[in-house]
Amino acid sequence: MSKSLRDDLLSLLALQVVDSQIDKARATLAATDNGAAALGLYNTKKKEAEVLRAAATKAQTNQKDAELKLETIETKRKHEEKRLYSGSVTGSRDLENLQKELEMLVRQKDGAEEVVLLAMDAAAEAVAIAENAEKEQLLQASRFKKTRASYEVRHKELTAEFEGLKTPRAAAEREVSDKSLLARYEALRGKKNGGGVACSGIGEDDACGACHTRVNSQSASAARRGEALVFCEHCARILTPLA
């Protein structure tokens, strides 16, 4: 026995209920944080940490170079001072030149010591900044892992929900005997942005259940009884009986 239009409209409404559940699950998955933003921030922090670590390494190298220069000057100063007091230099001009050399080395030493102190401060600051950046990188890595793990769990749950709705969806679709009506429904779902809602029951208040706009009483009555294919005057959805 062929089904009446009213029966098909009720079946269509049942199909819409299942499709709305599927749409809701899909929307939930799409809105679930998959960790992409956290991963992007991690990569940014990683690059920043690498740049800052390179700067810290350079600052430490500068410190070592300054210390080596100071050590070289001090070694030479001690050597010249030893010559001065060893008695190996006896000429007055040679002694005068040696004394001037020592004075110059003392000035160089004072300058080199200041450079070393500045280099030590710069290196310490650069290392501290790099270490802080590396800690931030590790924290962001942890945040990404947690977000991704949470997403994987939710993805698994929603995928199972999708799979579980396939059978009732297919069964509900089979209940609609008028395939042209089903085709109209699918076409409307493709056009609608509001969750893919293509049909809606009409209440006793003559209002569309989807957009809540009242339709003319004659059309509303025909839709409630399932006597004719009626579309909402405002949103163009198929209006169906509620039961």
C-alpha cells in the first residue's frame, strides 16, 4: 500500500531529527579545539627560544674572548714586570721604555677588566632570557599535547556517534516513499545554513517551528493535516504535521 502525503511528511520530519543530530555532532567536532592554534604558538615560541639561545651562546663567546684578552694582557704585564725587577734591563732608556710599556699594560688591563665585567653581565642576562624562553616553549608543548589528547578523545566519541546514526538515518530515509519529496528535502538542506534544517513541524499557533514566523491560517491548516505540500512563507522550509 502506498503511503499518504501525511505519512511521508511525518517520515520526513523523523529523518530531519536524525539529520539534525548528525549536523549537531559535526558542528561540535568542527568547534572542538584540535590544537592547531596551540601548535602554531609552540612553533613560534620554539623559533624565539632558538634565536635567544643563539644570542646567549654568542654573549658567552664574547665573554670568553674578553677573558682571554685580559689573560693575555695580564700575562704580558707580569712578564714585563719581572724583567723590570730582574736586573736584566740596565740602560736608562731601556728602563724608561719598559716602565712606559708596563703603564700601558696596566691601562689595557683596567680597560679589559671593565669589558669582561660588561660581557659577564650581558651573558648572564642573555642566558636568563634564553632559559625563560625555553621554559615557555616547554609549557606550550605541554598545552598542545593536552589539547590534542582531548581532541582525539572527542573525535573518537563523535565519530562513533556518526557511525551509530548511519543505520537509523538510512531507515528513516527509506520510510519516505515519495522520492521527489525526498529530493526536495535534500536540495533544501544544501541551501540552508541553519544546521541544514529543511523541514519543520507547524504548531497550533500557525508558526513555523524553524523560523517561528506565522503563516496564513489556510496553509497552516493544510500543513497540520498533511493534505498538501506547504512551504513556509518566510524561510521556504517544508511544513509538516507534528504527529
